[in-house]
Amino acid sequence: MRQLIVLVGTRKGLFVLSSADGRRTWSIAGPHFLGQIVNHAVVDPRDGRTIVAAVRAGHLGPTVYRSADLGNTWQEAKRPPAFAKREGGQSVSHVFWLTPGAASEPGRWYAGTSPQGLFVSDDGGDEWRGVDGFNEHPQRIEWIGGLQDAPPDGGTLHSINLDARDPSHLYFGMSAGGVFESRDAGATWSPMNRGCAADFLPDPDAEYGHDVHCLRMHPTTGDMYQQNHCGIYRFDAAAGKWDRIGRNMPADIGDIGFPMVLHPRDPATLWVFPMDGGSVWPRIPIGGKPAVYASRDSGRTWRRSDRGMPPEQGWFTVKRQAMTADSLDPVGLYFGTTSGEVWASADEGGEWSCIRAHLPHIYSVETALVE
């Protein structure tokens, strides 16, 4: 019997929520890796059994763990992601993002790290090597803003996307750095930020240096959207630039936030979680009134979705990896908060409920249908 699971990566371990009755009730297992940071955990869609988790132990440092039996047992990677050793070089602070390869690439996984680095594994996440086309590029340090200039929690490479029509066509986002594209499986990379605002840079039309919060590509069409430090954007392929669809959001809400979710079947439907992007960047819901905003027409119009959420005094943050969707019909939506709550909607945002509270600070939320 198939069941839906929700992987919740937290400041103190990995928790697994599961429902076998159509999302009416939920059970919880865990924590796995008690006391350790789990930045991201993903079920391999190619077998529906393997989980790969990005784990950072306080004393042992960053690593990757794999489970071939949905979390019953775990094995640490023999060779976790690590930069080439050289004098004055960088070391991986933590593995931040995980993306499985295409169906035609069994065993392949990609990982993004802090500081900004890209790594690949072809054996299911056991041994990792750097993608030299990016990590060894002579402009990499310039692209990421230098060795010392990083966001408050450290620079990250995240949002690794594969074009479902061509797995050698890759994209990722960086905070900071911007969107980058490769058409040759990572051998070469080029910035892809035309049209994006960069209000914090001396040159607002800079080729790179932008602060991407989340980048999503639709699996059926290749349509691309991003939540950026400077707004919500959709890529206009015909014009070869990003269009700021966030300008269509209500003026009193704005278009600043971190996570972004796409409908798995409808490329025109997406959801965001706006946050206060005022002068002090408090990173909380505007006015303490949390809400998801949905668009059904590629960002031309937006509708507030908050039924069931706190009507006031809701001051949590939702991180870039902590909001996702399942593949059921209607689509279920999920987000985790920095105050340890998991919220869910079984009707694409019509009604929300808190399905788990009192967890540690939540870093990531992912779903999967498993046997």
C-alpha cells in the first residue's frame, strides 16, 4: 500500500511524517541523527526507497548519509563533498542542497554546498567529486562575491535543477552569485541574470552577484521561476531575460520571501510565502499575519491563501527549502517553520492545518510517495 511521507530536516535531526489514509491522519518517526543539523533530505524518485541526507555534526563536520530502506538503516558517504586541498583554499562548511539525477542516470546525485560549490556522485551518494567546470573556474570567487563577502548564514549553492528534456542542461541558484546555466553536464557555466534587479550592488544591471533565494524549473515544460532577494521572477525564454511577475502582488505585501513551489502538473500554478523585506529584513510574515500566495496564471494575478493559519501574532520564518508540494490530486502543500511547526493543505491551499508542532527549527521539507 502506498503512503505519503514528508521528510523534515531540522536543527536537531531528521523527522519523517507519514500518512496512509489520504492525508487525513499523520504519524511521526525519528529523529534520525539526533542533535545534528539536517539541511536537506530527499527520497530518490527512481527507486522510491533510497533517502540521501545532508547532515552536519557539530563535532565531526559536514557529510552525507544514505539509507536504502527508507531510513531504517543509514550509511555515511565514504567520500563526502570536499573542495580540492590547496593553500588558501576553502573548505565545505555544510552540504546544503541535494538533487537526484535524471531517470536515465541511475545513481547520480548533485549537491550544493556552503561556501558555494557543486558536487556530483554516480554511485548513489557514496563518493562525491567536485564539478570542476564550476568549482575550478577562474571566475568562481568573483562570481560568488569573494572569499569573505557572504550572506549572514554563509554563501550557498542551491536549487539545482535538471531540464527533464535534457539532463545535460543544468541550472542552479546561488546566494550570493545568481542563476547559472550549463548545457554540457557541468563542463562550462554562464550567468543567467538578465532582467533581475540587484538593488544591493553598485551596478543594478550586473551580470552576476545576485541573491537567488529559490529557483524552480517545471518538470514538464522547462518553465523557470525564482524567488529572489529582489522579487519574484519568471524567465521569458523568447526575450532571454527574467520578468518580475512579483510586481503583480498586492502592494502592501510585496514580493520578498524565500521558498517557491510549482504545481507538479500545471506549469502556470505556483505558490510563494511572502515575508517582510523592510529596511531591517526581519524575515517574518508581514504584520505577523502569515499567508501563502498562489498564482494560477504564471504570476499575472495572485490570491491570498491563509484559512486556518494564525490570524495574527504569527512571527515564524519559512526557509527556502522548507516548502514543497506532493504529487497527489488535488496537490498537497507543506511548509515548515523556524518555530518547529509543519503546516499542510490537502486542497492546494484552500485550507491549512498544523499537522505537527514542537519540532526543532525546520530547515527543509520534502515529500514522496512510497510503498
